[in-house]
Amino acid sequence: MMIGIGWALLAVLGAVLVIRLATLPVLVRAQTAARRRALTALGEDAGAGAPGGIGATVGEAAVVVLTAVGAVVIVPTLSHFGDRLFAKPFDPVNARYISFESHLALHMARTWYVTAFVVCLVLWLGLSYLTQRNVLATGMPRQAWRSTPTRLRVLALLVLRAVLAVFVLPVILVPAALVFQVVALITSLRPKTVGPGAAQQPPLSPYAATVPPQQGYVPTQLAPPAPATPPARPTPSLGQPLGSHEPRVLGGYQLLGRIGSGGMGTVYLAQRQGSATQVALKTINLELLDDGELLRRFQRESEVLAMVPGAYTARVLDSGVDQGRPYLAMELLDGRPLDVHLREQGPIRSAEALRALALALAVALSGVHRLGLVHRDLKPANIMLTTAGPRLLDFGIAAIVDGTRLTMTGGGPGTLTYMAPEQFGDERVGTAADVWAWACCVVCAAHGASPFAATSTGAVIRRIVETGPDAAAVTAVRDLDPGLAAVVTQALAIDPAQRPADGAALLAALAAARQAAPDPAAVHDQITRGWQTLAL
């Protein structure tokens, strides 16, 4: 039985809404896949987090196409004029069919027809823009949404949709697309977490537990004497409960809960038997104990961390092997990694906090380089933001400067968008590579992404070895602290000889930029005061 034009339209849109709600999981995964692609384009690790890949993108496209075909096929069967009014592209002349059925004057019918179409089209395009912004901006690096290529791509997509809607698509698809877009916008308000921070929910770092804010370790090298009576520490939660297959005691430590785990190892909240001190105890998963290379990397991480000074680095408290299983006990840190902080709260906007971060990392590198070590993987994921200041983590691929140890030909250690030009060639990688990575991390903290982030691996490498950093990224540092930006620019020189040679030279350059002496006590005081301006 044929029904009126209005009822036919409502029937089709109701069916479209039902289909959209029934396929909501496909939409969620497709939005997650878009977030993964954006992170990958920035050179970030997008592997962890909610599911969503090319299959979800293809599935979402199939849902859209099949729903559109169904709407175009069904609407003529519901109304006398459905095939002429809804199943054909937009044409003001078709308003006469509304006039026939509703007995309106032709000019009134045409006004209703054109106005309804334009309103639906504008709303569809506007909600499409807002959906894209939510997907690429919420909990993502700033560059994922604010980069010029992303904005141009979104604009081009909106223009293409408008052209297709006006000249090609059947009229029924515009209100149907609006229904789909409303649901997509609502879904995008709470996007799924992806990337490095998603693998640890909670905690946000393998060295951090889910603990209330607390007074962390104050580096003894730069700090004033500790008070006679230390403040009471809140009792941390036990993290995730231990599984039946997991040990309860390892190396004399009682395991209280699981902080986090990955493909290679697990970090436990632990407590030395007979002591109230709680630690982060790291060990290799049982199924990987036969992997000789992994065991060697774990061992050298223990050795390197034991040598590194405690100022703004995670301290090693103990290490050993228990029943064939190596373990590493480290101080328990509060806070979260820099990359997670940037995704959730955006770039650092306090000049004092940014300088405190830069100084603390320079102090940490100074201690590392003084021992003849090169970190080789300095990046936001390895910088822990604690209440006591930044901490440099993960020395698992650190190398002795002379290259006689801990180096594998073709190993390519490092993370692409934080690697120095010499790491792509046959040159010896020295402390200047850490200085380069330091500059990249400072820029990332102020800008939200590495200054060498690009849409492809080749583009990243070209920026590093040829064209130089993104000018807008370096400007973000200059707007906060011109002196710091000058040191950052120097540290990003392609020739290693033109950079500060190591962490000590970096500290000297930072002090010279402010016309001050690199006095350790003054540096510590500046870091402490500046860090208090950052909301963690």
C-alpha cells in the first residue's frame, strides 16, 4: 500500500537508524582504525589498545554502501512519487510532486523542498567535521588533528561530499547520511584508546603503579639533605590481582599485584620480605626464558641502570636470578609517561615546566654520558612525569660510547621520529645522538608531536637528514622560552659536531642561554620550582 511522502521518508530514516545501531560495533572499530592510522603517520606506536584495523574500515564502507542501496531501492515502493522525489538527484523542479500530494502552491512546495535539503546537507557536513575532530583530537597528539595535511584532507572530503550530494546522489541519501552522522558523532565523543598508553590501563608505565600522589624520590646528587622524619607514604593499591600461574615470591620479594605486562615481560608491585618498602619488580615471562638475546638485553638493562646516577632516572634497587628467572627491582614511581600526558592533557603550556623538563633530562643525560654510556632510545614514552620531577627510563638498548659492547650491526636501535641523522648511516653513534633526541622530546612536549613527524617513513627520514624540523613545532618552544628554543635549534644540527657534545655541554648551553652558571644546586632549585607549575 502506498503512503504519503512524509511517512515514506520517516519509514526509510527509521530503518536506516535501526541498521546504524545494529552495526555500531563496526563503526567503533572503524573510528579506532582511523586513530591508529593517524598515530602511525606521526611515527608513533599504534599497536596497543582497542581493536580496529583495515577490516573494520572496509566493513564500515560496506555498511554505508548497502544501506544507501537499500534506501534508494525501497523508497519508490512506499510512495507514489518516491522514485521521482527521493530516488533521483536534487532538482528544485521535483518540488511539484510535493505540490501534487500536499496541495501546496508550487512556490511554497519548492521552498520547503530546497530548505529541507540544504538544512540536511549543512548539518551532515558540519557533523562530519565535528566527528573527524573528535576522532583525531581526543586523547591524541596535537599534530594528529592540527597538521595542515589533515585539515586539507578533511576539507577536501567535505567539498567532495557536498558536490556528490548536490549533483550525483539521490536525495534520500542526504537525510539518511545525516542519521548515520549523528550516531557517528555521539560515538566519537568517547573514542577508544590506542597507542602506547593503551597497553597499560592501569598503570601508564611499566615502572608506575596505580598510586595516589605521593612524595617521590628526591635525587641525592642535587637535593638538599632529607628531613629527619620522612613523611608517611599512602598505601598504594595492589594493581591487578595475581593469576593462579604467577609466582607469589621472587628473589625474596613478596608479589602483591601485577602493575603491567607485555609480550616480553611483566612488572609486579612487590615488597621485600621483612620490609615496608614497595618496589616495581620486573621479570621476563616464563615462555621466553629460552630466548638468549632477550636474556642478554635484560641483563645489560640491569647492569646499565645500576651504573646510572639516581638524579632524574629510575633507580635500580636490586637485581638477581631466582629459580632461573631474572628479576630487576626498581623504585616505585607515581605519575605517567610524557606521551600519555600529551595525549590526555595536550602540550605543556607552562614555560617554567617546559624548562624544568629540559633541565631534568639534561641532568639525567649528563650522568649517563659521564659513565661512557649512550641511551639511544630517548623518547616521550621513556620519560616518566612524577610528582618529584621527570625520570628517564628504559636503558635496555644503551651502548658503551666506544661501541665495543651492546651494539649489533644492523640492529637499528631507536624510535624513528627521535633518531639522529647519524643513526641512519655507518657513523659511530655517540652522545650527540642523545642530545638530538633530547631536543625532539622538548619540542614534542611543547608542540604535541615530534618535529620530524610526517605521513610516511620516507618523509620522516627526509626531514631528519635533509629538510629539517617542522618550523611550527620549533616555534611552539620559542613562543614559551626563546632561550630554550635557541639551544633546541643548536641540538638539532644535522652535523653532530655542531650540537652540544653531551649532557654536560647541554647543561652548560642551557645555563648560557639564561646567562647563569650551571650550578647543580641552582639547577635543582629551578627544576623544582618550574615543575610545580605543571598540573599532572
